[in-house]
Amino acid sequence: MVTIFQAKHGTVAYSSAAVTWDTAARLSAETFTGNVSEMKDATITLPEMAVEQVMLMGNSQQTIGINTINSGSSTGITPGYWQNSMLDYKPASNWKFAGTVVFTGDEQFFHVLGLGQSTTIVGAATATRYAVGDLNSSGNIFKTLVGCLRLTLNNGSEEAVVGMTNVVITKIGDLKVTGADGHWECSVEAECLPKDGALEFLD
């Protein structure tokens, strides 16, 4: 029987400070600020690698099926002559995180990681006010922290973890009531560089 993960086996956690990854501990063992219990769904997009064909002068005898990307003749399936060419490897794209969050009555992880510097409002009851687009805080619409996101899938026997550090919250979606649940929710998107993400499987 194939071991699968269900929605109840997935958890999302975040940190608003740097998390040092090393080979002495699994990603799931690293200390994060807290779990994001109000996530309804989460989608992780791994970096994509694109290549482009570059045509070169001349032609060479090639043999299809020799298990090599280099030119040259060898024992294979179909010998023949083709124009010389090569593959130009493009940079890998970013890691991407997207999900839907149930809106609650307090700041959530995407507010902490994504919005600009807050202002404390005093009075009979204190409050924290956020503005969007304040260029004085970071030079960006959203502020940039060294925060991290982690998606952990653990069904008690198998474990898979995606870790993203130095994440940038790229989108905080519309705040709206959707679906039959009747609660307020919004979408969240984040990205990090290829070097700042990892996919880990428990052996």
C-alpha cells in the first residue's frame, strides 16, 4: 500500500528572524516562531530550469540513444548527421509559496513578514497600525525581513519538509468572504531565491 499524506498531516510554520540551517538537524527540528494554524491550503512551487537551443555552424555524426548530451559517434539506436548545437542553461527560477489564510482578529504571519513598519496607537485601547507602500522602511512596498517559512508533511511514518528562508511576501490578496464557510479570508504569496530553499525527505 502506498503511504500518502492528507491535509491533516500538513503544517506551516514561520519565523520573523534568521534560522540557521545545517546538517546537524532536520529542517523539521529547527526552531521557528510558531505554527500557522489558520492556513486553509498551501502550494509550493519548486524552481524551474529552462534551457534554450543554440545552433552552431557545421554538422557532426551523432548517434541517438548513446546516453550523452555531448556530440560524437558511438553505439546507439539511429546514426545520422545533425547540425551542431548546444543547450544554454538559464538560471533557475525562485521558490514560490502560495496559500489561503483564514483572516483572524490579530496580526498574522504575512502581516509580520510582509507589511511595513507598524505604528502603535494609544488611547483607551491600544492598537497596531500598518501602512502599505512606505518606502522609508525598506525601499519596497513590502518590507524585507530574514524570515522563513516551512511546510512539513508528517503522517507518523514518513516526513517531507520544504524550507524557504529570506522569503519576500510578494502578494497579500483581497480580503473577502468566500465559499460556504462564511469566514473572511485572503490569499498570500511569497518567494525566495533558489539558494534559499530546500526539499528534504526523512530516510
